[in-house]
Amino acid sequence: MYIGLDLGTSSLKAILIDVNQNVLAEHSVPLTVQRPHDGWSEQDPQSWVSAAREALGAIRARNECRGLRGIGLSGHMHGAVLLDAEDQVLRPCLLWNDTRSHAEAAEMDADPGFRAITGNIVFPGFTAPKVEWVRRHEPEIFARTAKILLPKDYLRLALTGNHVSEMSDAAGTAWFDTARRDWSDELLAVCGLSREHMPRLVEGSAPSGELRDKLAIELDLPSVVVAGGGGDNAAAAIGAGVVHDGSAFLSLGTSGVLFAANDGYRPDPATAVHTFCHAVPGTWHQMGVILAATDALNWLSRLTGQSAAQLTQGLGPVTAPGRALFLPYLGGERTPLNDAQIRGQFLHLDHATDAQAAARAVMEGVAYAFADCRDALAATGTTISRALAIGGGARSGYWLDVLATTLGFPLDVPAQGEFGAAMGAARLGMMAATGAGAEIATPPPVARSHDPDPHLAPAFAEAHQRYKAAYAAIRNL
């Protein structure tokens, strides 16, 4: 048996699988985010440890776990957990969606060494600019910092006592040489840091330590190997079987991700595509990221007082786009704009625009944002011919029809089951315990496919061009 722990922003999820990868149990624990100022987003790392203890205890209470052989970890990326020499947390973790360090990110990105070594733009959400913000605004905290860990790696410290990270998560820090799969001493030095501040690195499928004896006794679990694990999207790809060159998934969650696995390193920072290491050796991945996907529809739901289901229930078959246009930049945008200051817009509203028409425009606007990601990936030489559709928004057949027609390739919906980051983490735990490789990360069976509508494709392509023109028109307002 194997356990996968997935540390999300809003909850921690644990699953238990058997040797045939059947899910035997799962348990989720909610988490809260603190936003003390506009653009700030923080969490208490100790809340993750408490949640993990609760989830592991709940799994053990319902299952005989003497056959447990490994644990894998997944977690939201880019967060900065600052520890002193005694491994005490010095301040709340600055999360992936904390944008206070946009000025520091811009300064770093102006240094050509960062793009050349990391293969990526330095986004405000990345780890390095957050720590630079602490260096400038909380110098007493920075001076006491002995180790900097990513969120799931702080959870690992609590489980194993080891300071360890892995390649897929480390690649999102802006301190990482993505081609060499190692920390960059040069970039660390620019930030007043050294390799001593960083955790040791392993591949995501390799062992990183063992469950501490004291904790194992407390939880009534065997002291098993803990895998390197993966950043949330890389782990989700392992769970969805997206590990071979050309395979892809589209995640329609709070944020949106268009993810493609690569058998080589293909950076092109100018496109604002993320180029990171995958969670298995010798593999990389690229992804276009939009900051508001289902979050945009949830925003409209709060605005109108209608649930997302109420807003979309009468949309019926997909038709050509309406004139109303929505730009889903509620908190800025990553791919391909790299614009932390831009904000969302509704355009071409008239007396006939009701809540349902607004919902349709929101869903279409998110589809156009994904089309921007498709084009950015294509500019690097990565062409997607079909993709697995995952995330809460993938339950909407209407939205997937709009997306498939806008993107020009089919979207496959997995059959009911577990195939997300928690499953990916459990699979990485299996790899670390058994020595297995990517061959055990098989795709899930497909329940249905959504194909592009060739008759509507030209209208959606024209609307996508209007969408791009709208950004150009409002960006400096």
C-alpha cells in the first residue's frame, strides 16, 4: 500500500492505494488563507503539519496499514517557508498567488542571467522575488534565515526530519538551473544566498528519507520511505499518466493550466511559458498558466448571487460567441502576458446582457486565455493534438465544448476515479519504494471526448482575435 499527500491551497488531501493502484481510502482537511493586505496571500506552515497528521490518522483509523511501503508528496509551488537554525518558522509562508514582490521580480527578470539559467521569466509568484522582498522589507527575518523550503518540503521536514526538495518544485523558485537539474550558485549569490540555504535535491521518484520513528509510532504506521514527490502540476501529470513526450492535460480549476510533457529541455522565456523539470528523471514539462479559470465563474457567482450551476444550467448547445467579451485577469495574468497589474474587463455589454449571457462570456474568455497558452506553447515548438481535461470545471460539458472548439483539439474526460495530484504523489511513493519508473503512471480510461466543432471554429478564432486586441487596448488605462 502507498499513501499520497497533496497539499493544496484550500485543503490537504490524503489517499491510500493498493499495489494495483486502487483507491482504498481518502481524507481531506480544509485549510485557510490569510490576506492581511491587498495582493498578499499567506498560510501558517504548522497548519499543514496538523492537517497531515489528521489526514494520516483518519486513513489509519479506517484501514489496516501494516502493508504500507511508501508515502509520496505533492504541493502548491513557489511558496517561501523561512526557517531559522533550529528549524523554527520565522514568518507565515508567502504563497504562490502572493503578488507583493512584483517590483523585485521585475528587477530580477531584467538580469539576463535569470532567464538564461532557469529557462523562465521571473514571475512575481516565484519564490526568489518573495524572499528578496523579505530581504528588503523584513531584514531581521532574512538575517535569521538558515533554510528556505517549499511548502510540501516543509511537510517533508515534519515527516522525515530531512531538508530535501525535488526537481519539479525547485524549478519554480528562480534559483534553479533547469537544464542541469541543480541549484544555481550564481543566481543564489545574486540574492544574498548560498547552497547552504537550500535543501538537498532528489528526483521526484527517488527516496528522500523515512517516516520518523516517533511519528510512525504516534500514527501507528510503519516507518516507510518518503518519496521526493512533485510540485502540484507535475504530480497531477503523474496521476493522469502525462509523462511521455507529446502527452498533455488541461486543468480547469481555480487557476488554469495547459501542460505538456517533453523528453527534452525546450525553454523559451519570451513566451511566458513555464519550462520546468518533470517529477521523473530525464523528463521536463512546459505549461501555460492562467490565474483565473473557474475562479472567474465563481467571481461572477458572488457578484450575481447565483451559483455557478444556476448561471450555466440553461446555456444549451454551443453557438457562435456573443458580442459580450470578458477578460479574466482578476488578479493579473501569467501566460503569455506576464502582467501582474492588469485587471479583468467586461466589454460590449448592452441592455440585453443578463446573468446567463455574462456567464457565457466568462466561459468564453477563459477559453481565449487558454488559446493564448496554446499559441505560446506552439511558439516553443510544442504542439498539442489532444489533451486530458481535469479539474472541477471539466464537469461542464458546455465549457469543454467551447474549449475544444476554441483550441482546435479534442479534450478527453477521464472515467470516474482518482487521477489528480494525490494519485500522482502515491505513484511517486510507489516508485521510491519499489524502484519502478514512469511505466506505472498510466493514463486513466476515457469516459467521453469533446471534439472541436468545425462549423463554429472560425467564429471562435475571430473572437479570440478581438480578445487579444482588447488587452492591447486597455493595458495602459
